[in-house]
Amino acid sequence: MAFFNIFKPSIIEENDQSDYLTIKEEWRISAENKKIFREYEKSRRRKVDESEYLSVMRDSNNVVEFDDLHTYFYTDVGTVKAVNGVTFDIPKGKIVGVVGESGCGKSVTSLSLMQLVQAPHGQIVSGSIRYQAENGKCYDIAKMPMTEMLKIRGKELAMIFQEPMTSLNPVFKIGDQMDEVVMLHVDGATPASAKARSIEMLNLVGIAMAENVYNSYPHELSGGMRQRVMIAMGLSCDPRLIIADEPTTALDVTIQAQILDLLREIKDRINGSIMLITHDLGVIAEMADHVVVMYAGKIIEQGTVREIFHEPKHPYTVGLMRSKPNVDKAIDRLYSIPGQVPNPINMPSNCYFYNRCDKAMAICSNEYPAMIQFTDTHCAACHLYAENKDTVFFEALGMDSQEEQKENHE
Ligand SMILES: Nc1ncnc2c1ncn2[C@@H]1O[C@H](COP(=O)(O)OP(=O)(O)OP(=O)(O)O)[C@@H](O)[C@H]1O
Ligand SMILES: [Mg+2]
């Protein structure tokens, strides 16, 4: 951005309404950011008493509760509100699917839960992430010091990262990387017991010749094998929650199906929960119990998988449902939602979906809609429902009305 600005005539800069910044503006933002980083760094070094990050779960059936979470990136071109007020629960023993288009904040939400947001420019600014730990205590991860977080990260909370090639260290053998996890988190682990556990986990995730893979470097494995290694590594300490960020995106469909079966099987075996992040609605339909739909850093709809697939409320979710392939209908092209997500640095104060929504009303260009509750589990943020409007727009979009959908279903 700065490169282009150097050549930008100052006369244009005066009245320019575009997203370009002058060098001067970038310097100013950068100086402000430095001040913010210093503040965060100071508070990070402060000794924190346990009482400051102990909390109480809203519902004891949940393992994690996100409560109005805000995670921002302070960049030289402005503040990216990657996660901008996210609230949802992950119940014990359930799979929660998180969907939404690229850049909507799915990964940053999960990285916030693991305290892995790239500091200093990435920071949890406000909100809570309550976690029901194995020891019976409820921690607010957003306020937890790193020394305490290290005790649960990798042990109770495991993450399968989006890109297995960049998540595995290329200069260490698979075995060394897997053993490290066990040595760190299992009390009384010895090199021999760690190796035995690593090989047991490699076998569990269906890797043939586990001993050979144990002695290989990441580049010697295929994409599917690396993904399995990541899963094996994540599960080696029997976590309570597995965060799987696009675990199957880089894999072909047969391996995808195997990995999903494996995840489900392991979840049942350890009686854990899964936060499953994906673009793939098919994966969600097959795996998830609850679905959270994100758009531009906010949750726009959430509900059980049945509610989201059979009674989508938000026009964005309706569009998502229309864009999935349907084997029963002969069509020459798939539906795509026109338009683009607003710039994350200058988010408008109106509905973020306004410029793409074919049901937009006057109020949508003025106010961000409040979350409307439809059932105990189903809610959506859309003005259409605030005015008690019926969901006639389903027909306009070529979908069955809600009543018809219910009848068909029954
Ligand atoms: N390290 C970073 N520095 C600055 N901005 C970042 C950083 N990481 C993420 N972002 C911004 O945060 C927003 C959310 O990113 P995130 O990675 O959570 O998207 P996502 O929903 O996981 O997308 P995808 O489906 O492509 O993985 C994006 O606008 C992105 O540009
Ligand atoms: Mg992502």
C-alpha cells in the first residue's frame, strides 16, 4: 500500500475518499499502534492473580463459552476488526460447525481460544472466552496469563491447523515433534513412553507403517498423511476440545471422508467436543450438531444443523444454502452471492450484508440489526424479522416457504 502512495499526487490526497492512505497517515497510525502495543506488553508482564481470570460458566453443559469476543489487528493501514463481538457456546460432547466466507474471522476466533493470535499487532481487545477446565475450574482465557495457558494448551485444548505443511516444523522428524507434546503434557513421561504413545496415535489415525512415518520428515509425507499426523499430534493427550480448522480442505474426497470419520470416532472415544471450521456445507451437514454462521467478524445466524439447513433465516445463510450443489435439480451453474464483503478496516455502522442483500430495506442502511431469537437454539441478526415480517423472501429466492419446508420435512 505504501509503495503506491509514494507515487500518489498530494492534490488527490486532499479530497480522496478511497481506502488509500498517505505516508503521513501511515506514520501516524503506526505511532498510535506502538503506544497500544506498549500498553498491552505492560499488562502482559504484570503478575496476574488467579482470581482475575477465574470465572463461572453460564451453563455447566458447555465446555467453552465465547462472550462478546473482540479480537483486532492493529496494522499500519488501520485496525482490522477480525472478530467483532462474537458470542456462542460449545456444548460438551457436541460438534459445533463454524461457516462463513474467507476472511470472516473463523480462524481468528479459534486462535483467540488458543491464545495464538499473532502478537503484538493481534490482540484480544474485550470479551470473554470461558473454559470449563478438567480440574473443575472455569477460566476466562481472554484474561489468562501465558504461563497458565501453557498448562492447558495442547493438553486439554488441541488444534488441528488449517495448513499441515506450514504447521509442522520442516527440520524435525515427525517422531520428535510428536514426542515433544507427550513429554510436555503427560506427567512422568519418558522418551520411551512418549515414542510408544506417538506410534500408538499414528496407528490410531490409520497410518500404515507408523514406525517409518515416525522417523520421516514432513516433506516425505503426502498431504493426507501430514493432516493425519497433525490429528494424531493434537489428540495424543486426550483433549477435551478439538479445534479443527479446515481439516479436510487440502485433501481429496476419499481421504476427506476418512478424516471426518476418524474425527467423529475419536471424539466419541474421548467424549470430547469439536469446533469444526469449514467452508464446506456438506461437511457441516454430515458432522455438526450446531452451526454458527459468521460474516465480516460477526455471527449473523446460529442454530442446530436442522434449523440452519431447513429454516435458514438470514439472507446470507439462505444464499449459502442456495449455492450448494443439489443432485436432484438440473442447473447449468451454481448460485453465487453477488458483491463483496466490506473493507474490514472501515466497517460501516449499518448491516454489513446490506450491499449484497436482495431483501435490504431502508433501515438496513442505517442500523446494524440486533440478534433476534426464534427458538432456544436458533437466532439471526436481520431487520427482516425485527419488523415481524414473514419469510416470504424464501419464495422470491426460489426456495420453499418455511411452512412448506416443515411440511416436506414431516
Ligand atoms: N496476522 C494478521 N494480521 C493482520 N490481519 C489478519 C491477520 N490474520 C488475520 N487477519 C485478518 O483477520 C480477518 C479474519 O481472518 P481469518 O483468518 O480469521 O479468516 P477466515 O474466516 O479463517 O478465512 P479463511 O476461510 O480464508 O481461512 C481477515 O480480514 C484477515 O485479513
Ligand atoms: Mg481460516
